[in-house]
Amino acid sequence: MKSFGKMLRGFIENSGYTIYGIAQKANINRTTLQKLLSDERKPTADQVRKLRPFLKLTPAETIEFDMSFELIQVGEELFEQRALIKQLLENISYVQPENGRPPRYPDDDGLDLLPSPGLHEGYLSVYRLLRELILWECVLPKSASPCVRINAPANMEIFRDLFIHTMRECHESQLSIMQLTSFLKPGAAKNAFSFNLEILANILPFLPLSDFQYQVYYYYTDAPVTDIRQFSFPYYVLFSNTAVLLSTDCHAAIVSRDPALLHYLGNLFSAAMKEAGPFTLSYHRAEDVLPHLMEMDLEDLPFYSLEYQPCLMSYVTERMIQNYSRIQEPEDAISILQLTSMRARQLRGLNHHISIFSKNGIHHFARTGQIADLPSCYAKPFSERDRIYILECLYRDILSDLRHHRVINPLVLPISEHLLCLLHQNSGLDFSYFTNDGKNYGYLRIEEPSLLEAFEDFFQYMLRSAMVGTKEETLAVIQECIDEIKHP
């Protein structure tokens, strides 16, 4: 990225001004402006506010200008931390299984075709090695419950690439993958937040999959292992009859089938697991999650949600829940309907909840009557009358500042319709999702402190940035939806 001064100088010239001319127009001291352009002085928010109306910027240039100003204000580490979270949220797309594709198996000619012991060098060589060993793990006759144990940092790209193919090739094998990963202690290591966020970005798409069971456990360390001269092969992957030692960058591997080494590394892994903690708490039924969410919000602490639709459940009445329910089984119906009604009442009473939502999401509700929190497998579409009621309640609450919900600026932060990210202050970071067919539900809760701190900073920053619209812009979007229903 260019320096702020060099960028600003180019924007001034492209806008048709001289330095003297724009200094006079913006009421900024010319000497001060010269120092800004030569990067001898940091710009202030007031100076940027005065200059902006005279700069003829495209939307892309506006984003670049704001990012450069932010970098100067907050520093490189915090800027990178926020950029990583933004990228993670934009790229979240829970990988869907290829149900029509049969699993791939190696030839059933015996174990002599397994990758040969010895040294394997290069990314592609190590990748193919691990991929083939996973395939063999899935078909070994003595492995009724195939399990792969990994002791290596989860921000390694090789594992992300490996899991994508594992999902496609072993989805009928009941494969279990256990990964033990280090996290950096904030304050003890430089860029600890970024390192930990990279781990989250790498593993999050695979945690909810049903194609294989992926469990992550973590422990803290002061610094990552990077020096291959001091630590030649510090990581390892264990299969039923094979151990693979990995280099610091996972670009070199040593394969061994020595039973003594397998036993030794297995004991090390078990001992390390006793000192580690589970990375996520997960549920796979909505009726299990609702009591948990209600418990989290008992104290009415600051609660942020980034979601496809605004929190429309706050305005759903018990009559609506009863009328639109699709649930057939009497026992399940009573349980889920009661829990849903209790959660809706609780959401209405929360004073510190801020929902950040997409324009596409609220328009989708206006067109279809389907609430994202009540997918089609649970509830029928709402009538036009009830849609208008819900949207008018939302409009009034935002207008009166009872709620501070805001619409996302899609040019700055595009998000997936599958995204639901919740942050309960000092309590947990939650990701909820339904699969594309709406039948499989998943909920992941993360309590690792450095990630909670990073996301809390991001939500607070997002509300004062160009990523979200103003109160007036949010109200305008809601009014568009109301008009769309009333005057199709």
C-alpha cells in the first residue's frame, strides 16, 4: 500500500487542484498540508473530513483512502488484525458435501502400495503423501473407526487443502480427525492476534462438516516454531500403522512404520491432549442451542450479531410461532415452539443487542416471508400482513434509537447468506449455520480469549466505519421493503 502522503498527492492532482488551491478550499494550513503530503506529519480526522469533499474519488479509491488513513491511526498490527477478520467474514462459505460423488479408495492390493518410508520433500510431495495415507486409513479392515491424529499448527495451508479433498473422497468412511494446535499468548509474542485469527480462518469451514468429524484442541505457547535449523521435524501426523514427521513449514516429511515410534508418539499425543482444551463447543439440534443462547443472555450484556437478515425474531409473536410452524411430531413441536417463544421474548427485552445485517437478507424476507432464524424445515412463509408488521416494528425501534441495528454496506463488506456470527461480550463467539437444504443445523461456540477480544474490537470498529450504513440509510432500506410488499 502506498504511503498516505503519496496517495493523497495523487488524489489531489487527479481532482484538478493544486496544493495551494485545495488548502485554501479546505481551510487547511498550506505548510501543514505539505507536511502531510511528505509523510512528515500524521493526518487528523478533522483534516481528512475537510479534504474529502474536494477529492473526486471512485468507490475503490474511497476504500483505499480510508484504509490508508486507518493504518496510520491504529498501527500495522491492529490494522492487520481487523483486515483478517473482515476477510474471514467475507470468505466464509461452509463447504457443502458432494453427495453425488462416490468416495475414492486406493487399490485393494495390500499394504505394500502404501507410501514408502523415508524422506519426502516439497509441498506437493508431502500433500500427496498425507492424502494417500488418509485414504488408506479409511479402508484398513482393522480400522472400523478411522482416526487421524495431527500435532501441528492449524494455520498451515497444507491442512486446509488436505481437508477439502478428504471431505470429497472420504465422506462415507466415518473418519475422525483430531488436531492439536498451538495458540500464541497475546503480549508474549508479536502478532499473536493475527496468528490466532489465521488458525480460526483455516479451520472454521471444516468444523461443522458431517463428511468427517473434525475436533480441534489447543494450548498456548510464547512463539511459533519457525527455525528449521533448530527444529528439523517438530510436528507429526499419526495413522493406524504409520507416523509422519513434519518440518516447520510442512514442506518436508519423514515416513516411518516403526511400532516403537508409533507407540512413543501416541503417548506424547495423549499426554499433550490432557494439557489442551477443546477449541469449540458444538450442537447439531436447534432445540439444544436455544437454552444455551438464553443462558448466555441472562445478564443482558453487549451482544453483537452479524447476519444475513436483521434480528426479526424480536418481533415474532407467539401467535405467529404457532401459526407458521411446520413441526409435525407433537413432543418435538411442544419443546421447540416453547423454546422459540421464550427466545423471542428474551430478544425483545435485550437492551444492548446490535444486529448488523445485509440489504439482500431483509429484501429476501420482504419477498418470500421466510425468516432466516426459522428455516423452511421449521416454519412456513409469513403472510404479507405479518411481514409488514414485523418490518414496521423494526423501523420504529431504529427510528427511536431503541435499537441500533444497522445495514451492511455491500461494497465494503459483502457477506454470505449462510453467515450468522454472534458475539456475547466476555462470554463467547458463536457461528451458527444451516446447510443449503435447510435440514442440518450446526452451532459452534468459541471461547478462546484472544479471539473474543479481536472480534469485540472489530464489531465496535465496524459500527463507526464505512462497512455499515448510517441510521438514515438503514431506515431507507427497511422502508423500501415495506413499500415493496405494499406496492408490488
